[in-house]
Amino acid sequence: MSNISHNIKALRIQAGLSQHAFAQWWGVGKDVVSTYETGRAMPPLRAAASLSNKSGYSMDTLIRKRLYMPQVIEAPRIESGPLTGRQKLYHVNN
């Protein structure tokens, strides 16, 4: 996986968004995010520049460095209490 592919996924996970919601925020088609995240295609310069502007990360950072990606784990189903249903938890590696 290239750095930009990794970083697209990292930004989406950090934001807690589905691929569809991230695509809407970024202004690209919903299937495009999956294609970029898996490295099957690279975003064109215009799309990468748009992501840079919207995310606040420089193009250099998005292309050359790897952003932190929290590990997403599924919590067990909780029947009652403040958290109900399946919740996404973010595990921070120390």
C-alpha cells in the first residue's frame, strides 16, 4: 500500500466516517475511496490537492509520510446502558 493510499484510509478512520460519507466530504464518487485506499488506483493531482486542502495536510505529507491510523475494533453487543448496538472503538497503540 502506498503512503497516499494508507493516508486516505487513515484520514477516513480518524474522522470516523464510512467510505461513502468520506467520499461525500471529499467530493469524489463513493466507489473511488475504496479504489484509492486499496491502491488499485492513485488519485489524480486535482483530487489529491482537494484532499490536501480539506484535510489540512500538505501534499508532501500525504504522499511521502504515513499518518497515524487508529486500530478499529468492534465492541461486543451491549443490550442495555448508554452504549447500545455495535460501537466502534479506537485502540491506541503505545
